[in-house]
Amino acid sequence: MSFAWYEQVPHNTTISQGDLLRDCPVIGWSDDLRRQAESPEQLLGEAESVDCIVMSQACDLEQGHLRNVIACPMYTLAEYRPLWEQAVTASRQNPTEKNWRRWLDEISAGRTWNLAMINAHAPAEAEALRAEVMLVDFHEILSLPRIFLESWALRVGLPRLRLLPPYREHLSQAFARYFMRVGLPVEIERNW
């Protein structure tokens, strides 16, 4: 039995968990927060286009319980590799092809806490949307107004891919594992 990873949804479909949002406009903040600013508005960066995936739960979105939608950036392997190489080089290691493959294996096995991998989508139909293997980065979490996302999706007018169960729940579980890591500085005293 084969379980499809994605479905293609029309542009006027309500935003839901697992939606891949391409070139979504996100307002950033200046990286140089040390500079003297007369007002917080001066620290605003420019809007940038981000590929991201909706992480908010489908039931909360369907029932209208959320004003803001949680999303995480996602990158193709080709987009992420230079970032990985830079980090490996900074840690005085060698960014070899073998190390890259080993690192991807760790991510796909769920042993890299801050990243998750989602599969490619290469349908046979010529007009269908396609997607490469993507890395979802939990280090940077986006909170975007739901009304903005829905009006933006309508205005763009393009269909989008939606990650299907059980893959979206698997991604949600990886997201939860990233946040549930707790290391206590002092163990609980056993006085009972």
C-alpha cells in the first residue's frame, strides 16, 4: 500500500497544517540590534520571501481558534548545504560529501533535534506542483496573522501542496520533541 505525502489544494482553500507556502512575505528585524535607535520601528528590517510550512494544528485552524498561524522555514538541500558547510567549517571540521550524507541520514532518522526532513513530490501529471526533499528548520519560528495568510493566498491565486497524514503529524511530533527537551541544572531532591 502506498501513502501519498502530499495533495494539491486550490488557492482558495483555507490555510491548514502542512501547507507549503512558497515565497511567503515575512517582515524581518534588523540583525544589528546593537545600534542606537530612537524608536523600535527603526529596528524593523525589510520584508523577505520565505518558503515555509504551516505547523499550527489543523483542528485549531479549521475551528477558527487561532489569530496567528505558526510556520517554520523550509529549505531545499541545495539551499541548506552552504549553511551546513559554513557551520562545519566554523567548528574546524571538514565538510566532505561523506559527512553531508551522514548528516542527512541523521536528520531523516529524527536524531537532529532542530531539523526535520520531508519527502519530494514528483507527480506524473505535467501541470501538477512539484517539490524537492526539504529540510524544515525549527530554530526560526514564524508567527503570521491568519487573516494575512489567507488573503495573501487568495491574492497570489496559485494552488499549493499540503502535507498529508501521517506525515504532517510526524512533522508535528518532531516539532514538539524540539521544544520538550528539558535539562535540569539540579536534580529533584528525594525527601520522601
